[in-house]
Amino acid sequence: MKRLLACLFLAPVLLAQAPAGLRLGDPCPAFSLPGTDGKLHGPESPAPLMVVFLSTECPYVMATQDRINAYAKKYAGRVGVFGINANDVDTHAKESLAEMQAQAREQGFVFPYLKDGPQTVARAFGTACTPDFFLFDSAGKLVYHGRMDDSWRDSSKVTARDLEKATEALLAGRPVPAEQPPSRGCSIKWKPTP
């Protein structure tokens, strides 16, 4: 519940309809999703993996996407990175694959950026907001679910790099910190329930 309440839309404030999702130690859900590069992508070889749920228009994502791309560059070859956009295109046209392609191109994303149109992957993860970060170990088990750092709005004010700290511990073979502050961001734009 804490994680859900932390994931609020900027204005107006909306609570996400996030389903129950992954717990620490759970395996990474299998998926194969279309990317902005025209290819299908999903988890393959056993290696650490970080999955982040993104948006083309969420202010929280806009403020952190440079840091997300820097993370992917820093850990290239050691940690796989996928960005996933699961927002409903019918109600939010700017979340389309074409808009995602423009975002990826303008930002120079070095990681695959995927569209979860049916929202099945987002529901399997139990993500509530964008951005929301999930880190898996080389056995594909979830070891971190939370925020990137403690200052989404201003990178110059970051004092705690939670995702990076968890990643460094994982790569060094140390226990990942148990304290995992929840992500803050815009609610996932879920499809209407029948």
C-alpha cells in the first residue's frame, strides 16, 4: 500500500489501479514485446537485469530519463536494461509506439524501449507508476524494487542513489540493501476494466 500511495500522478492526483505484483525473490516474468527499434525483446540469457516502466509524457520520467540512460551506459555489459511503456494509447495517444520512438531517438536511449500494449507485463510486475524500477539477479530473481534516487526533480540534489547502491551490491556479490524506498511518479494509465 505504501508503494501505491507513493506513486501519484502530478496533477490531478490519481491513484494507480496496480495489481498485486512481484515480491523480492520472485522470478522475472517472461515477456516478448515490440521495441522502438522494430524488434521483439525479452529476458534471455541469465544475467542481472533492470526493468523500468516509462512514459512519454510523465514529468517524473522526463526529469529522470537522462539518469536512466546514464545508468544503462554505466552498467552496459554487466546489467541488461529494458524500458517498458504500458500506458493505454486509447486514452493517452502520446503514449504510442511512434511517440516512444521519438522519445528514444531524442534522448539517445542505449537500451531497448518496449511497448506493452495489452498491459499484461505491467500487471505481472505489479508496477504502479512511471518510473518504477525492478532489478533482478543473474538467476532472474527480484532483488530490488523501488526508486532510482532521492531527488526525482533535480539531479544536483541527489544524496541517495538507491538503485545504483543495489546494483553495486549485486555485482559485488553482497546482499542488496533491505531498505528499498518506493518509486514516486505518474500512475500507470490502465485500460478500462470491463
